[in-house]
Amino acid sequence: MLTVRKLFALLTVVALLLSMAAVASAEENVTITLAIHVANCAEQEPAVYAAIQAFQEANPDVTIDLIENASEDHITQMRLWAQTGELPDIFWCTEGDVPEYGNNGFLLPLDEFLETYPEVSGALSDAMKSCYVNENGEIIGLPYTSLVTGFYYNKAIFDEYGVEYPSDATTYEDVLSMIETFSEGGMTTFAQGAMTNYSVWGWLDCLLRYGYAENVDALTAGEASSAIFSPLFDKLGEMGEMGAFPANMATIDYFEAKNLFTTGQAAIFTSGQWDAAEIGTALGDDVGFWWGMQFSDSEYAQNINNQFGNAPFVVSASVGEDAAKKDAVYRFLAFYFGEEGSAILYENSNMPATNYEDLEFTNDNPAFAEIAAALANGNTSITAANPVATLSPTINEPFYDALNSLMLNNITTEEAVEIIDAAIAEAAM
């Protein structure tokens, strides 16, 4: 017969077992935070989102708490959290912020991770692994994708206006003629939104055609002036005067500019591989991809492509203090940069930083196919990093603002040079 005392003892044992099970469960399940630079990862970085979801399905003991903020808000938040010791476990970091974070001890070196997962290390080129290192030569970030920047164009609009599609042979003078034709018909040539700084990334490719890679060290050392880019600055202003950009460019952001393009209100949009899925779906076989115009007044290489190591995923140094969390973070990075994660990126029209032989994936997106064709055209990249982006924020942000202001005709070439040179001088103090 079950007495009250026996019942109480039994309930005590059951409670103890449940408590032990809860503790074990808590010990077995790990939550890691991952901060991304878009407000809606599923829509704006679908390839990354798909990889995160696939990892969690394959690793039910790990939960990823995704922190989503628009680029400018994300950058500001990371800088604040770095100072308060609250950085997420994994986060997307601007190229220009990586050196400061790394040299201040905010980031966990990833050399041990690559040693633990040699197949991942082998799939990353030396250039990709050396993009982000600290003062000690330790790897503190890995490009979250391979960055491809350029110009998408709408073939249907070009056909409607009788304008020849842009190609590797298209010159600046050809573009002026193009702008004139489109403007006469009331069509915007370049969808552009000045409210988002990275909307100028496609135009950074033009800097390479005016010797950015060859002169950036002298520029940042104060031994040269950004006046070397004056011919390009003049041209950006000239295109603005001709009506190449939206009338409301000053008050729209990158995503609003993209909407102008995908809805047939602009002929060209500067973007990259990260938008291939959305743009390919919107335009279908009417989409084309172009590296950008050539400049006859430049002595530097013109037949180049624009493929770089993208901004990195970095890991907070605090992860190294928690063995279970460190293991979970390593497992996520191994999945994301591994064959399965790389295939997911390809399938979702994005370029992984890795290179695996015989990688199996399916992708029939026309925009992605256009980028693949452009990459196979024989042009080569002359730098491993996206121009300007790897400079400190105190330099790259004024640089971006100056380019947008030139297109808006808000400043002159001389004023743009003064702004950029002053930012470089201030950063050197």
C-alpha cells in the first residue's frame, strides 16, 4: 500500500530526475548568436538564410539566434557591442572595421578552426585566407561569400530603345550616347539610391580602371592625392548632369533603386551576385550582366573582372572561453564553408568563397548564368579586395558619400578630392 511518506519520496525522486534531465538538456543544447547586415535575411540574403536553416536541421542540438539589422544600423550596433563586450558569437563585419576589431582583441583567431577542419582550409585559396589577418598574422575572418560586383541590365529595355547591349568593349563615350537615348525617351539609365552607401560598389570597379590597386598604398600613406581619380569624378558628374540617375536618387536607398530596375523603370542597376536570385526571377531571360565601361583616357588595365573576397564572418573572442559554444560555432563554420554549405550558396545564386572539385548543385537562374558567363570571358581580377571597402570607415564612408554627391551634382570634382584627402589625412593622425 502506497503511504503518504512513500508517495512523497517517489515524487521527490521524479522531481530530481526531471531536474537532472533538464540540466542535461540545457548542457546538450547550445544557442549561438549570428548577426547579419540586412533587416530581413530570408529575403535579402536568401542563400545565407538557407544555409543557416539547413545547418540547424542537420544539427538539432544547436540553435542559431539570428540578429537582423539594415547595414548602417548593423555596423553601428557592432561597434557599440564591441565596446561593451556584448558582440554576437558570429557576425558579418565590414572590411574596414576588421583590423580595429582584430587588433583590439575582440575577435577569435580562426587558425585553429582551419586546422581542425583541413578540408575547409584546402577549399579556401591563400588569397581568401589572407584577406583578414591581425597584427600577429592570425586569420581573424573568412569572406562570407566571393564578392562579384558589376551592372545588371534589362535587355528588353535596350531592345525597346534600339540601344546595343553593353559589353566588354563598351566605352564611356558609348555610355553617354546610351544615356542620351534613354533620357530622350523618359527612361532612367542607372537605378541608384544615395541613402545606402554600398549602392556605389559597382562604381568602385571604375576606380580600378583608373589605377586604384596600383596607387592605394601611396594614397593612404599620404604620398598621393585622390586627384588621380579626377577624370572619373568628372565623368560621374557629367552623367548626373545628363539625367543618368533617378530624379529622386537623393531620397531612396539601395533596395528602392533595385525595385526601380526590377519593375522596368531603369535600364541598368549596379549590384552583384547576392542579388542574382531576385533579379533573375524578376527579369528572366531579359537579364544581362556587365563588368562596366572602359576609359580611353586611362593608362591602366581595362579588361578586368570584379571578383573579390567579400566582407567576412568573424567570431567574438568570448566564444573561445566557452568550450560548448566554441564547438557549435566551429561546426557551423565547417558546415557553411563546407561542401554542403557551398552547394546551398550556389543553388541560391550566390558565390561561395570556397572552391570544391566536383561540387554538385543545381541552378538555372538566368542572372546567375550571366554572371558565370562574365567570369569565364577571360578577364581577370587585379586585386583580392573590393576597392575602398577595406579602408577604415573614417575613409571609406566619406569616399562613398563623395561618389554619390558627384552623381547628384552636389559637389565638384575638386571638392570631392578635398573631402577624400581630408578623410585620409585625419585617419593618419
